[in-house]
Amino acid sequence: MRDHHHVIDANALQDRILQLESEHSGLDRLIDKMSDEPGFDDLELQRLKKRKLKVKDTIILLQLQLEPDTRA
């Protein structure tokens, strides 16, 4: 039963990673679009960049949970 629970957890982690990767891509496109527009809101752009970094950090942490470090 424990193995089944582990598979469900791994699937849930993978689903969350996919959601976050989609959000990261969307933020990337939005940041590019805002940067190209004259008179863009610099503060909002900074917030979006910080959010993008946080999303990327979360993706990395979740990936590490799926692929634990095997080095001794």
C-alpha cells in the first residue's frame, strides 16, 4: 500500500511541476511583452520577474523531491 501512495505522490508532484512550468512560460511571455511596450510599469515588471524566479525555485525543489540526490 505504501508503494501505491508513493506513486500517487509522484504523480501529484509531476502535475504540480507541469502547472508551474506553464505559469513560468506565461510569465516569461508577459515580461517580454511588457518590456517591449513603451512606458511599461517598472514596478509591475519587477514583481513579475520576482514571481517568475519564485516559480522556477519551486519547480527545482519539486524536481528534487522526485529525483533525490543519490550521492553519498
